[in-house]
Amino acid sequence: MAAAAEIPPPEEIGVIIVDHGSRREASNQMLLEIASLFQRHSGYRIVEPAHMELAEPSIGTAFRRCVQRGARLVIIHPYFLLPGRHSKRDIPALTARAAEAFPDVPFVITE
């Protein structure tokens, strides 16, 4: 997690909702619907879906899209039933790797 000096306004915060990813397209479509619903009802305009593995968009792709859309802070939210290895280890590692290309954009990973 990178530290933010100041919290930007909601229109400059990107939110990435991350699921595991699936080989089944119907499962991956569910995340797109969740991200769309979240964007409509949350007040955040920069919302991107991401799959941890097995499907696109990846966390790296979603992080880049957030920055391209004007995010000055990115919040990564694992969308899993329970916390575990993926949300505690894998997603933070993948996010840190994606963020290397944008050293001036801090990120936070939610529980």
C-alpha cells in the first residue's frame, strides 16, 4: 500500500473491483454488472473491473485504465466471499507490480 499525502476528490479516485476470474464467460460477466452497479450508485466515476487471473481485464489493465481516466488514487477492492491467500497475498503483489508504472499514483487495497 502506498501512502497518499492527500485524498483527492471522488472524481479523481479510481476503484478497481477484483474477482478471481473464470474460464466461464458468464461468471466474468457478473463482475462487469457489479462494477457497473457500483459506479452508478457510489458517486465514483472511475470504476474498473479486474480479474486476478484467467480472464481480462487484468489488475494491470484496470490500473492503467484508471490512471488514463484521471485517477490520482486507486482503491482496489477484492470481491471474494471470504479473505484468504488471494486477497492477502496475490492481489497485493499483482497491484504493486501494476503500480510500478505509475509511481505518482498511490493505491489502497481494501479488506
